[in-house]
Amino acid sequence: MTSPKLVSSESLSSSVVHNRPSGQGRWFIAGGLGILLLGGGVVLWRMLSSGPPSGMQGPPGVPVELAPVQTGTVQDSSEFLGSLEAQTGVVLQPEVAGRITQVFVTAGDRVTPGQPIMLISPDRTQAEADAAGANVTAARAAREASSASLQSLLSRQAELEAELALEEAEFERTQSLVEQGAQSQQELDLATRNLEVAQANLASARNEIAAQQASLSQSEATLAQAQANQAAAQQNLQDRTVTAPIAGVVGDLAYKLGDYVTPSNTIANITDNATLELELRVPIEQRDRLQIGLPVELLSADGTQTAATGSISFISPQTNADTQTVLIKARFENGQGVLQDSQQVEVRLVWAEDIGVLVPTTAIYRIGN
């Protein structure tokens, strides 16, 4: 067993000094670190200068077109929603009950006033009209016969009046001669008899004329009654023919051949869209700006074009209590037939127009209107 070996402080210090690196080694390490930092900076600079990878590039540039600013008409206007109503339209209903035996038109046909639309079971009515017409013919013939007889009697009366005048003159002459003794009493008696016969014949003719006049009056009354019956039969026959009271386009036919209809049934509608009236309700706040003749434009379905132009023709003097709006109306001509009855339309009410600056619509970008 050995005892530990003791080392003095001098020898320990000497050992530590010998284990430290030399000055040349320290400079070598510092140079290596500098070179490493310089190389990393160069690599980082090249990465930054080369730009992002192809997959992360930003959006390409947008082409821009320049356009000159122009001047033009600028409108102060408001847009509303309104409804159109045809100025001429009727609802067809039969005058009598019956079964439809004939249909003369189809839906969409354009008709003129008086044109037949439907016929409702006319067989019995036609027979009644024919019988009434025959009665009128017979009554007219009887009246004409009575009139001819009366004319004959009137002619006979004129002859009898002339004969009576002759007999009166003969009686006066004979009476004067008898008083003078130039003729006998027998001649006077014969003249008296002839005068009385002439007077009786004339009186009889006048009685016949009066009777014939009464007969003629009766014939005329009979003819008038027959004509009235014929008119009633014809009217009944016309009532069974549903006709168009106005010109226009026939709507959907609600009944077909063979259906039974009554006066309460609506057969079809006839509408004339040549002139349409717009009904529009404007807020009460804009009432003071309304005036007769103010331009009104109907917009197309996409709202980009003007389909028709009219003007205000009516401003209601009353305000709707529920909506606090004012009813106005404007009339539009529909020559092209592009508008229809009861159509909902977008409307632009032009308050004023002035000259202003115009820029392309595509140059404006809206945010929150």
C-alpha cells in the first residue's frame, strides 16, 4: 500500500499553462467564423434577389383602356314598380242559359265588334224566329190587301160623288121645268128617285170606306204585333249568339263545345292592348315634385333600356292612408304589342334633365351603393 503523491502549486500552474491553445490557433478560429458568416450572407442575398418561386407569383397586370370624358344629358330620376292596365277590355258572359253548340274563335284570335264568338243551343229559338217571320209576312199581306180595298172604295166614292152631283143638277132642272109647266110631275118624280138612289149609293160607299179603314187599322196593328214578335224572337236568337262588343284579342276560352253555361259564367275576356295606362304610387315625400306632363319611362326587363315613353296624365288629389303614397297615371301607346294588360313593370320617373359630365359605366366601382 502506497501513500498519495502530493503536487505542489507551482507544478499545477505550470500544467495549466501548457494546456491553453497558442495565439496562432485563436486567429485561425476567428477567420473561419468570418468566412462562414460571409458565405451565409451571400447565399441569403441571392435567394432574396432571385424572387419568389414560380408557384407563389402574384396576379398578372390588368390592361387599362383610357377614354375621354364627355358631356351629355344627365337625368334626375327615380325608379318605381308599377302595373299596366288596358284601356279597353270586356268580360264575355252569355245572355241565356244553354249548351254550347258552336265555337267560332280560338284563344289569341283578334276579333272585330259584332263578330260571333259562341253559339248556345239555337234550334228552338231559330224555329220561333222563323215562325215570327212568317207571321210578319202574312200580316203585311193582309195590310196590303186592306189598303188596296180601301183605295178601290175611295175611287168608287169619287164616282158616286160625281153621279150624285149630276143627279142633283138634273133634279133642280126638272123641278124648275115642272114649276114652269114645261115638264110633267112624273119627270120630277123620276129625277127625285134618281137623286135619292145616288145619295144612298154614296152613303153606302162611305160606310164601306169607314169599315175598310177600320180593317186596315186592324191589319196594321196585327203587322206591328207580328213585327214585335219577330224582333223579340230575333233578339232571343241573337242572345244565344255571343258576339264581341269591341275589337281586341280573345283570351283563354273557359268553356268548350258541348258545355252548359248560364248568364253567371264567364266565357272569355277580350282585351285591346293598343293603349295601356300605368298606375304608379309615389311616396308622399315627393308629392311636391309631381306635375302633369312629367316624363315617365318604362324600362326593359333587364332595366338597361327604355321600352316605352309616356307622361303623367293624372295625379290623385288624395293620399293613401295605409301606404302614404300618391296614385299617378300615365298612358302609353302599345303599337308594337310588347306590353300586356296587368303587367308589372319597372318605371323611371324623370324629375329633371340637364347637361353634365359622362364617364363610362365600367369605370365606376361601387362599394355599398
